[in-house]
Amino acid sequence: MGKRNNLRTPVSQRPHVVPKPTDTSYIGGMVSVQINEKKVSVPLGTTILEACKENQIHIPTLCNHDDLCVAGVCRICVVEVEGMRTLQTACTFPITAPIKIHTSTPMVRKARRHIVDLLLSEHYGECYSCFRNENCELQTLAKEYGVDEYTFGHINSPRHEIDNSSTSVIRDMNKCVLCKRCVRTCIDLQEVGVLEALNRGHDTKVGTFLDKPLADVICIYCGQCINRCPTGALRANDPSDDIWDAIDDPTKHVVIQTAPSPRAAIGEEFGIEPGKSFTGELNTALKRIGFDKVFDTNFTADLTIIEEGTELLNRLKKALVDKDESVKLPQFTSCSPGWIKFIEHFYPEYLDYLSTAKSPQQMFGAITKTFYAQQAGIDSVNIVTVALMPCSAKKFECNRPEMNASGYKDVDYGLTTREMAKMIKEAGIYLPEMPKSHFDDPFGEASGAGLIFGATGGVMEAALRTVYELVTGRVVPFDNLRIEPCRGFEGVKQASVKLERCVEKYNFLEGVELKFIVAHGTANAKIVMEMLKRGELSDVHFVEIMACPGGCLGGGGQPIPTSEEIRKKRAQAIYEEEESLPIRKSHENPHIKYIYENFLTEGPCGELSHKLLHTHYTKRGKYIS
Amino acid sequence: MELVIEEKIKRTGPVIFSEYQAGEGIRKALSINRQDVLFELKASGLKGRGGAGFPTATKWMLSAAAVADKKFIVCNADEGEPGTFKDRVLLLEYPKLIFDGMVVGGYTIGAKTGIVYLRGEYEFMLEHLESCLEKMRNENLLGKNILGKEGFDFDIKIRFGSGAYVCGEETALIESLEGHRGEPRNRPPYPVNTGYLGYPTVVNNVETLAAIPHIITKGGEWFKQHGTDKSTGSKLFSVSGDCEKPGVYELPWGTKISELLELVGAANTKAVQVGGASGICLPQSQFDRVLAYEDAATGGSIMIFNEKRSMLKVLKNFMEFFVEESCGQCTPCRVGNIKLLEGVERIEKGNYTFAYINTLKELGKTMQVASKCGLGQSSPNSFISILENFKEEIFHTNGNGGYDGKAK
Ligand SMILES: Cc1cc2nc3c(=O)[nH]c(=O)nc-3n(C[C@H](O)[C@H](O)[C@H](O)COP(=O)(O)O)c2cc1C
Ligand code: SF4
């Protein structure tokens, strides 16, 4: 359901031609084409680029991105098609007839070289002072085409002011090559629509509504644009200098929490193939860098499950037993700060549907500066909390004014996977070769349920494992706790489990079909919200939404590049790691039991947890002043 | 109504300005079937008058063959090419021809809606055009079951452009109609299959549409009597610049440039820019070339420059136009045009090498083949042709270089 098909075609250009029954494209015909000397057969409608890739013929690309609809604007992928006057872009050209393609003629090579030269002439700055050095697609192209001089000159002063107004995303249009991947990410992939081309001709640039700073528009800070930028034009707001200062300050006690997604992806920053987690290695590296304590965000993910699960059961009770009509169902998850900002801007009238539970990052901050400070006997003033997150919106989240339940700023810094890797490298550490070590007490190792928060559907799966067991007294009826309907990358997933033979406390749920929806990427969130608006979710109880495609593992702070394939491998790394853990249900985490017995003694959703672990939201709307 | 430049000529011409009774073309078309309309059109050999010269019959046939719930026919009245003002004359004086052409098009391809994409600056015509449409509605030349033809409903609406030259490019025009930024689309798919709102769409120039009713009533063979083998019929030329009688002329294709110069009273002519800013610039030695798709092609713009003009300034003006009017979407055009303009400025200052000018000419050739749309593909034309055809003037009087390439 809710599948957004045909993503490769820009929305405005989706054809309405009704295929004729005799149309071979309709019945999946094949065409034979000749690429250079090679004769090949491809399905009708394959692009030249796809056909070449299939046949190991390299075509350079820049504006093309597998997650996005085609643009055909950089023109670097031009090829010759026999019989056509002009060169054709391989990324846009669908093969519908037996054509002859030449991918490396003098005209093609000259055109590509010219295009690289033109882009370089306007690309301000030098590679060695750029954070994308050695991971820049323009640099790669320049190398590929043997650029050894600036044929058409090189711009020597910036044309644009850098926009560092936001806590999360910094835009430096001096490095922009106008591939518009960020625009397509924002409009087509995420359907937020903050970025678009402004002006015309040589003055064209990517900007916001009225060219306002990012902090003044409806950007949700998901950072998906950063992940898809081929150059250094977009980056996250990097706090690592401040963190170094804190580490170097002997009066400060610096603790870091690490989320599961960065651990499953940080290896990529060190040249390791996607798909391997470096949790233990990272623990050692962080201690060597100088963090005083290394904690596992999964601990508060478990805590989130208990709080959010309890909140759900409370809402269900109010609705079913007390017949309280003011209760909002379905309950929506609240751990993705990009999603929170999205709903605050786009659906402010539905904020009551959100769980009031804070995200694991913020719960951790509040717990660290209260419970942990108490236990360790450290004055909270001297504690600096850092959160290693896959996310750029987390930076905004920790700076929200209400996030000071401990009496201090609960989380001082949100750090992305990329920035963490940079710090580790700066400290002279090669992460993959670190010995493994454990997380620090008093939170220790968390459950696998918290770990799978990193993948879309993970929160739902973790919650179901706990809720089902609380309600029925039995383990969820899925092989090896793998709740398959929650897994996979389909945009919007819907499933249900039947609650039967409930324990006494929950017998009001006897026979209830617990229905849930999982969506990732705000474009899919929009589909769900529109369903809610139309009243189609009245029989649904729980909805998980993550702002980023793939969930946190595809977050805007993760290593670049990204693609569905890479995201799948990260998910696989997370699911594999989780099955190796001894405890896989949040409510079975002994540290969680301990904290409810000794600190949050009124239990889940009690007064203290309300103060520390729950929050409220802001109606932002879309009005831009 | 007012005209662009004061003209001292009468509207005479063999085709467009020949006799025509309003509604006649529609009546005739409805009395025959669609295939016959297409047949007549094919026989006429009519090619698009907007500049690209695509055979109109083929365009109509392709969209007639597309199967879809809806289709559209769009009249491209954006007339943005520097030096063209012939569509303006047609819109002001012969709207019946254009609208009749659109109705015939709607009938032929199976469209129910026609849209006139009118240049923003032509807003003053709106009232006039709307009243013509209203009159046609009253006479059942528009509306439901037109002239009693059961099931043939067609109406025309007028929409405005906002002043971007590139929005005359048919796919950018469609984007603009849809409310998007005016940026050309990738082709294929072509608008005849996937056009306005994703539906099959025919985009035709004003003048192309104005020729249709004549062809339908008088026959393709009649049309073909005028012009050359490959360029049938006649053409409206917008003549401006250094001449006594600037204005809109209807002349058969195949007219020599020298003949045209004589007709308009041009003396001491040094150069003729054929096809507007995106066209080519011809020196005296080439004035015996003929105006035709197969030789000196043009969407109608003819600019005449006499001996007093500086060709480098002319070129600079064109390049400034493109730097500003590129939609900014694709690399060769967005960045390429500024490089060409900078090249012109360097020549102006005498601060250039021939090696670099040659590099820029090579860049121009890349732009011609690698740009996404006609704008970038044709913007280097004047750069290449002016620097080639007027090299003696340009490199002698400007800078230190000799045109033979020895100095600097
Ligand atoms: C930059 C650019 C501007 C154009 N401007 C116009 C225009 O103002 N009017 C027009 O009829 N065609 C214009 N065209 C041509 C159209 O793209 C298209 O070919 C034409 O409208 C098709 O109609 P025709 O086949 O009747 O000529 C322009 C093309 C380009 C590349
Ligand atoms: S050639 Fe120029 S006008 Fe055409 S798409 Fe490219 S940038 Fe835009």
C-alpha cells in the first residue's frame, strides 16, 4: 500500500498515455542495441545509462542519483546516438528502438572535458580545505578527465554568502555545481520542498523561499540533501571543536552515548564495505580519544519502549474502557526529530497524536545529568553530554529550549557519524583495528530491541515485543522474535497482531486486533497523515514514522554516499548484531528494571518520568514571516 | 491597435495574407475525416514556423496516434526571439486564422482544449482576443458539438507567459503552463506523447497555425506551389535594423537575402543576422544565399546592420542576452555562455590569445551538441559566425591581434 511508484520520472512528467494492447512496452518487449562494438538486448525503456552499466561500460555521472528522479542537467553523461544531431544524455534516454550508441568518441570526450572544465571554473575554493576532499564527485571527475589546468579560469572570490543560520545544515553555494540533487531530494524524495532553483541564467542558484536563511524556513533538518550532495556545498553544523575543548578541559566530565546506526555505518568512513558494525571497536576508540564514559543509546531506547508502550496501553484503556473520546489514536512515535519538525510544520493540528515520550537521545541526556550524576557523585554542571547520532536533526533537537529537564541543557552536542569519524582520524586512530570493549556502567549493554531502532520498523518491532508480552504474558508469535511485517524498505507497511488470552490487567484488550503502520521518509509520512486526515486510520493503534528513507541508518549524518543498497547492508548489520545479543526485549533489560526500582520509582509514565522523559511540541505551521 | 515599429508596408502575400473567410477552415475540416486533414497537411509539406522547422503533419500524426483520455493543442505565442514581431501582427490582425487553425488541430488530434500561451508583454491584446473567442463561441465555432458535429467539443483559453525567453521553448512552456519554473524537459519523451500535465500535447507556433486554415481550404498542392522543394509555402519575416522600410513581410521561401534587402530599402549593408540572436550572421559575400530551411533558416527574424555598426558590439549584445536568458539548468549553457561573453570582453580589451579564442569556439561547438535545449544549442551560433565572418574587422580594430593569428 501507499507505494510511490515511478520515482525515476519527475512528477510533472509522468505520462498519461494509455498503452495500447499491441504496444510492446506494455508486454515487456526487448530491444537489441549496439553499444560501441557490442550488441546487446535490453528491456524496452531501459535508459542508455542502465544498459551501459549492465554491460560494464562506464559512463560518468554527476546529477544522477539512484534515489532520485532523473534530471539530465549536468550533461556529463552525454553519448552519441547514431542518426541524432546532438549528443544525448545517457541518464535520461529511454531505449525504445534498435539504436547504435557510442560512448567514447572524440566529440563525447571533448564535451565531457569541457563540462568538467566549466564546472571547475565556477567552483570556488581548493580541495585541501574542503571536508569532502577525497569524497567528492567533482574531484573524481576532474581526475578521470585528466584536468591539469583551469582551461576556463577559476573563480577567486566567493559569489555567495554561506548560510550557517541553522543548528543543523550549512549551505555553501560557492561549491554548488547546480546538479539539483538537493532540490530533488527535498521536493521529490522527502516532499518538504524547501529548496528550489532561484533566479535565471548565470545567476541561477539553489535557495529557499525568498532566499531566506534555512533557520527561517520550514526545513526539517533531515539532512537528506547533505547525503546526496556530490560536493562540499552542503554539510552539517560540526561541533567537534567544542567537544575537543571539553575533552581537554580537566574539570569537565565528558560522556558520550552512541546510537546503533552510526556504529553500523562508521566503518564506511574508514574504507570498509557497508554492512559491518563497529560497536566494540568504537567503544575503545572513544575512550582513547578521551571521553570519560561511553554509554549505549539503546539503553534509553529500551526506556523509550517502556514509556511509549505504557503510554499506548494507557491510551487504549482510556479509549476502550473509559470511552474517553478525547483520546487520540493511533499513537505516533516521536523519536525522529526530523519527523517531529515535519509534523509541527505540516500537520500542526495533529500534534496530540504524537507520543509525548522523548527520543532516546534526549532521555539519555536527562538521565545522565540526574540519575547518573547522582550515582557517580559528579556535579551536573561539570558533565558534558555528547550524542553520536546518524542525524543532523538531532542537533536541532538537543537545542530545543524545552530540552532542559535536568535543569541543564540535557544533551550538549549532537555529533554525526561523519564528524565522529573525523575526530577519530584526527586522534590518529584507525577504527577497524581497535580492540573491542564494552559500554560503561551503570547502563551497560542494552537489549537488541533498542538496537533495531536504527532500521525503519525497528521501534514498532521493539514495542510489539514488549507490549504483546505485557498484555498476553507470552512471547510474540514470530520465529526468533523476527517480526517480519515490520522489516524491509517498503514505503508504508501495515500489519496487525491479534491479542488473545490476555493477562488479567489487560483483559480489556481481549480479542483486539492491534493494527500498526510503519512509514519512513517524510513523503511516506505525508501519505499516512493524509490517510489520518481522511479518517482512514480509525482502526489503527500505533504508527511508527522515521523522517529518513530506511530509518536512522539512512540518516542525514551518515557516511556519504548513500543508496538503497548501502542502506540495506546497514540494516543487515544491525539485525545481525541484534541476534547475537543475549537480551532482545526492552522489558528484560536488567538496567531498566534497576532504574525503575531505584530512580523512577513511580514507574513508567509516572511523575518523575513525565518530568524527565516526556515532552511537548510546538505548533509551527508553514507560515514564513 | 499599436504595432511594434512603424511600418510603411501593406499586408500582401501569397499565403498567410491571402483571402480567408473566418470559420471556413473549420467547416471544411469537419466535412472531411481526420485522416484527410492529415493527408492535406502532409501534402502541403508545412514545417514549423517557430524556428525548429519540424514537419507539422508528423507532429499532428504522432499525437493523433497517442491513446489518452485527454489531449491538448497549444499555440506558442511567446514570441521571444530578438527581432521577431510577426506573431504580434498575426495576433492583432488575423486571430481568426490562428484560432481556426487550433480548432482544426483539436479536431484532428482529438483534443478538447486549446491554450494560447501569450507573451506577457502582449497583455494589451487580451480583450481583443477574448472578444474574438466569444464571437466564435456565439457562432458555434467553439464550444460543444461544433457546427453540429456530434461529439466534437473544443474551446480555447489564454494564458500568459512571464517574460522568460526560454519559455518559448515548447517543453519549458509546458512546465510554465503547469505552474513550474520555466525549464526545458528531457526529450524523449516528446510532448506529442507526454506533454501538458503528462497528456499528449501539440505545440505550434502562431504562424504555423495560421497557415493551417489556408491549407485546408485551398489544398496542400496549392500551398506547395510557393517556396522551394524542401521549404514549401511562404514565410513572414520580421525585418528590423538599418533599412528604410522595416516591418513584417510575407515572402515565399527561397527568397534571396539580397532580394529582401532591396525590397526593404537597405543600403550599405554590412551584415544580416538571420534567425535572431540564436541565428547566424552573414557577411556581404553570402547575401546571395536564400532564406529556406535548407540554407539560411529563420523563425522570421532578419536584422540588418550597415557599415557603421561594430560587429563586436552586436555580438556582445547577443551574448549578454543569453547569459541572462539561459534557464540556468544545464552546465554547457549556464556556464558556457558566460565564458563566451567573457571572451568577447577580452577581445574588446585586446587581452586575448588566439589559442584561447579557438578554445572558446570549440566550447561553442560542445554547447551546440551537449546543451539540453535549443537555447544553449544555438546560442554559440552568433559567436562562431560573427568571429568567423567578421574576423578582419574585429581583430584589426580591437586589441593587438592580427586576424592571421601571428600577433599575441
Ligand atoms: C529558446 C527557445 C525559444 C523559443 N521561442 C519560441 C517562441 O517564442 N515562439 C515559438 O513559436 N517557438 C519558439 N521556440 C520553438 C519551440 O520550441 C517549438 O519548436 C515551436 O513552438 C514548435 O512550433 P512549430 O513546429 O509550429 O514551429 C523556441 C525554442 C527555443 C529553443
Ligand atoms: S540549454 Fe540553456 S536554456 Fe536550455 S535547458 Fe540548458 S540551461 Fe536551460
